[in-house]
Amino acid sequence: MRSVKCVIIGGGVVGASAAYHLALRGESDIVILERGPMQGIGSTGRATGGVREQFGTEINIRMSMHSIDFFQNCEFATGYDPKGYLFFATERAALEQLKLNAAKQAELGVKGIEILDGDEIKRRLPAMNCEDILGGTFGPRDGFIDPVAVMRGFTKGAVDRGVKIELGHAVRKIIVQDGRVNGVSTDKGDIGCDAVIVCTGAWSRELAATAGVDVPVEPLRRQIVWARCKSEIPQDLPMVIDAVSGFHFRPAIDFWEPSKTSGVGHDILFAYPDREETPSFNTEFDNAFAEKVYELARHRAGFLFESKPVMEKCRAGLYENTPDHHAIIGGCAVDGLYFATGFSGHGVMHSPASGRAISEIVLDGKASFLDVSSLSLERFDRGELLTETGYI
Ligand SMILES: Cc1cc2nc3c(=O)[nH]c(=O)nc-3n(C[C@H](O)[C@H](O)[C@H](O)COP(=O)(O)OP(=O)(O)OC[C@H]3O[C@@H](n4cnc5c(N)ncnc54)[C@H](O)[C@@H]3O)c2cc1C
């Protein structure tokens, strides 16, 4: 039987980052197994490409701080573009929460977070209906990244250092013997290994179950409308988010073919978390969603409401939600079995921190650059769930 030290299951941005960070530490006897014919066909290739430090929990804020530093300074192009995130609130309680979060962010070292009143938001976004907006916050280091470029950058960095990646190779089962990982069974035969890292996003629960481990990750469809505006979008438009409804918009970029993106300067993405969605693996875009999101746009911004949807570019993908909307990073009761999954919609932006954390846990037993113990799988059994008020 063929064998390697470590099998990484899943070749999205999280698996690629885990491989990259292990390879940086000199561990390259690794194979990434990706069942798709290419990388990025899971959630990574469908993400909006937002990155922000404006979270509510210490662990999410610190993961973002580390990751933004990485996106800014790493050895490959990440498309990091700090246009900012502007959160606005139409309810007093939501505004108070944004302010509390901003105070916590500042205390942890996040630079430049601004508290804005309604007039200032109107000044910055004159095309938006701000009548009901009480205020908000702006994070100048927040902004955009290119999920496909980040995934490819991690992969190339890992492969250049000796890691192998095999596409069209699906893992059927994690083999456990005497309480420890012994290998994986795949559609092309068995592979022996000492360590398995499950990075299969929304598809993690079934795979973990083959090793007898319950990993509470639920798939939930998220849809995005791609639309063309009549007039040009301001070049410095940040990500704009309604903190109450989750309605948000940003300029559109086709991450798969950035140079061929048509409608540059006129195309916009907008979406909101549809509370009627129920857990499933459905990734079909539903026209009824476009109608709902246009209804929200009608109130918020004429330029969005008057835009024309580009139906072939509207898309749906899966969030990989955990019960507390925080990632699961670390080992479990089975020796040699690790998870970096359940990012609940933040896996691209947190990929640098998660890859480094899981590499340190595998090699050293714990992450030392950042304490990620609050993201352990055991927190669910211990009832130590986190609360993120900035989950969108
Ligand atoms: C509409 C939408 C917008 C989003 N916007 C953002 C955003 O702005 N910012 C952000 O940070 N995040 C965003 N996200 C979330 C982000 O896309 C995910 O958190 C991230 O891509 C997770 O990466 P991953 O590598 O864990 O999972 P994935 O990219 O899903 O990769 C998992 C891979 O595992 C493979 N796989 C599954 N089972 C097996 C198996 N048995 N054997 C082999 N391979 C297997 C799959 O084919 C897949 O390629 C968004 C998600 C969606 C859907």
C-alpha cells in the first residue's frame, strides 16, 4: 500500500493553506486529495472575496488581524484591496453592538476603526438612502481579496516545496485502528498515513462520521446576485453591510477570469442571508432570490434597484455552518485525525491563520502563534460555544 505522512482531504483554500504552512515548516511528505476535476469547485470559488477585522469575538478578530497581515505581505498575489467595510445600523441596539465590537477591536490592536454618524455615512455614500440609518462603523484595513488567487498561491507554494496534489481523487473513508488514524480509503485504493487533516468544508460531517467522529457542520445555501448598474460605481466603494438585515453589496470581480471581466466599473454583487433557507447541499441559483434581494434594494439604493441582473453570473454556494458560527480547528479523540473546517462563511479570509494553526497543531501539538483552543471540536461537548454578533 502506498503511504505518506499526511493526507489533506479537500483542495479548497483551507486545505491548500494547511499544506502550504506544513511545507513552510519543512514537512512535505503530504498529498492533498481533491475529488473535483479542479480546485475551487467547493465554496472557495463561489465566495464574495470579503475580508474584515470587524468581528465581535476575540478569536475571529485575531484570526483576521493575522490573515490581513499575511495577505499584505506574503510571497504571492492575493488581490488584497483595502477598500474597507462599512457596517451601518438602522436600530439602536445594532448600533450599540457595532460600537462595542469596535471598542473590542481597538483594544486588541485593530488600527483605524471609525465610528460614523448617519450624516457621515450619507456623505460617503450619497447614492444610498440613509434616512433610517443611525450610524455605523468603518474598518480601513478591511476590504477584498481574490479567493481563487489565494487558493492557487497557497497550492503553488506547497507544491514548489514538495507537496503533491491529486485531483479527481475522492476519499471514501478514514481508516482508524486502535484509536488512531491509519490511512484513507479512496476511489483509487487505500493510502496509509500517520495524519489526516479534514478540510472538506460543507462536506465534512459525513467524512468525519466514517471515523466515528461527529463534526457538527451543516451546509447552507448562500446566493449572490451579479448585476450591471446604469451609471459607473464609485471606484472607492467599500463593502457596505446593513448590520440588521445582512443586506450587502460590493463591486463585482470575476475571480476565475479577472482580466476578462466585462462590465468593470458598472457591475455589482449584492446579497443578503435569506432566513428562509434550510440546510441542504443545493447550489442552484434560484430566481426567486433575485426578486427578494431586489425588494431590499428598492428601499436602500436606487442604483441597485435599477440595475439589471446578469443571470449567467448570479451564483449560489454553501456556507459550512457550525452551531456557534466559528471554525473547528484541531484534533479529536482519534489520534492523528485533525479538522480545519466549519468556517461558517469566513474560510477564505481566515485561511492564512487557519493553515498556520493546524500546521502547528499537527507538528507541535498546539498552535503557538495564536491560541486557537477556543475553536476545538470538544467545545460542543463541553457546552463552551462562542457568540459572534458579526456573523452575516
Ligand atoms: C456565496 C458565498 C460567499 C462567501 N463569501 C465569503 C467572503 O466574502 N469571505 C470569506 O472569507 N468567505 C466567504 N465565503 C465562505 C468561503 O467560501 C468558505 O468558508 C471557504 O471557501 C471554505 O474553504 P474550504 O477549503 O474549507 O472549503 P471548500 O472550498 O468547499 O473546499 C472543500 C473541498 O473539499 C472537496 N471534498 C469534499 N469531500 C471530499 C472527499 N470526500 N474527498 C476529496 N475531496 C473532497 C470539495 O470538492 C472541495 O473542493 C462565502 C461562501 C459563499 C457560499
